[in-house]
Amino acid sequence: MILIESAAHPSVAKIAQAAYDQLASGQEVDYRVLDELVGEASGKGVLRAIGQKYGATAHEAIFAPILREIDREKPVPPRSRPARYQDSADPLTASSW
């Protein structure tokens, strides 16, 4: 569906075609490709157009699995400690206040 609706946007269509080709050959699509696809589709208005043309339920059915896969695969960067706690004890983990 994304590939069809992105025909007027070559950058989106190229990414969608690459993702489709990987799926068709039995490969898993890397989350970075999916992330780029959603970003480009959003930037070019393809997401909005699909929602308007097919409705909210179809929009959800198309994009929710893609977003879940990105969420499942994309690494979460480690949280950095705030600067104020680097030289002193963190009040949440200190043995006494």
C-alpha cells in the first residue's frame, strides 16, 4: 500500500520498493530501512494521504506493524547521568540522605 501510494514521491517509492524486495525474497527488513521509510513518507505527506484516503483504521493497520517492528529492533541508547550527580552520590541510590 505504501509503495502504491508513494508513486508520486520517488524517494519514498525507492525505500518502499527496497523494503518490499527484501520481504519478497524472504529476508527481514532492517529497522533502519523501516525508520527511513516512515520518516520519508511522513515528510512527503504520504502518511496523511493514506489516512485521508483509506481512513484511520486502515492507516493504523498499515503503519502500526511497521512502527512496532522499529520499536522492537531499534536499540535504545544508554541514559546518561545528569552532570550534578557525577561527582556526588545519586540521591536515588545513596544509602542515606
